[in-house]
Amino acid sequence: MQSTIDFIKEKTGNFVPEIALVLGSGLGEFTKNLDGITLNYSEIPGFKTSTVKGHKGSLFFCNIFNKNVVIMQGRLHYYEGYELSDITYPVKIFKKLGVKILILTNAAGSVEKSLKPSDLMLISDHINFTAKNPLIGKNDDTLGERFPDMSDIYTKTLRDKVKECAKNIGVELKEGVYLMTTGPSYETPAEVKMFNKLGADAVGMSTVPEAIVSNYLGMQTIGISLITNYASGISDTKLSHGEVVEMGKKAAQKFAKLVNSIIENI
């Protein structure tokens, strides 16, 4: 871990990020008009490379509204064959670099018709349907408690602030529970019905491991899902990753408007 931190500090100098932003599938255009320092995952000691279309695979260090921000342009997924320790490693690095607030974004499928494609959903809570936990193994007491409380993973005070931001800029924002599966296959119609009965509003293949570790490390966390499609059985349309990426492009302006407002006001 120290070699990662040393490398990043060597490349970024005195830059101390206070906010980290993880960009999900199709949302990579957020950095398009920003100036900053880019470090590819492939050159950072300890980092794994992203293999999914729509994930650039780089860290971007920039200043937005006089706040230092580090942006993950693409995340790692369990279905790529990585361990949860690989997926959550960047979150631990962010904590060591000085990050206090983590903003997690993802592309997700709607489990119910009230959530429509192109909607933005603020994550109020999650359901970990993977039977995996990134905290399994020997605990490092210098990082966090062995048995962390999980009652406020997506920090309520920040959720209230995000809702206020959305209202002030005229962006419609839904709120709901996100459920994670391992992927990479999409869910069956029967599974989607079950998820809805369990209390899920949207389903995806990411975010939960990072949120668990962020909470464990004592960081505050915001989660936002871009609803890219109806999950299996909700509509007759067959699912594809291309649809996910395309919807990300269509919602880019609305998404950027909300995230910029959040960074400015938190």
C-alpha cells in the first residue's frame, strides 16, 4: 500500500484530495472538460486494470469548485475475476491520501416500473446478494473495527444535502435500495421478482464492496445509480451492455449537473 501512495504523491505533488468520485459504466464523460493529472491504473503499483467497455481505467486528479477531487474513471468488478480486496483497494488508498467523502456512481436496472430508464436514484441502502464481504480475513485495527456498524452506510446527512442540491438545480432525483449481484449475466425475470419482494428498487453488479469498505474506514459515502434499463421481466426488451453505455451518454449532462452541485455544496 505504501508503494502506491508514494507513487501517487510523486506524480501529484502536494495535491491532497478531500473527495473521491467513482464513475460507473457509461459515466466516464464527466471529466471531459476538466483539467488535471491522469494516472493509468496500469502504471500505479498495486492497482489492477479495468477490462470493461465504458471504463477508462485511470485516476484523474483535479480541482472542482476549489475542492481537490480524485476521480476513478472506471472501477473493477467481481465478475472480471478480481478479488474483493482488489476492487476495494483504491478506497483504502483514498482514505490514506486524505479523502473524507466518497461518491459512488453506477449504472443499474430498474426492478419496478416507477423507476424509468434515465432516472437518477440516490441510494438509501443496499442489499448484498453476493454472499461475499470485502472485510473477510484478518482485521487491520488501524483501519477500522472488526465488526463495523452498517446502519448508515450511505450517510443520511449527505443524502439530505444531495436531495437539496437536486431540488435547487431542477434535477429529478428518486431514492431507493440498490441490490448487488455478482454478474456478469443479467438477472432472470424470476430473480427480479424476488429482488422486488426483498425490498430492492434497482439492481447492479458493483458499488456494494466499495461502500462497505468506505463505511469501515470511517468515510462518509454517497451512492447514485443511473437507471439505464428495466431489469428482466419488467419490459420485453432484451438487455445489453451497449444499452447501458448509450444511456450513460444520454444522461451525461443531467448527471454532471447533479455531481457538480454536490461537490460544490458538500
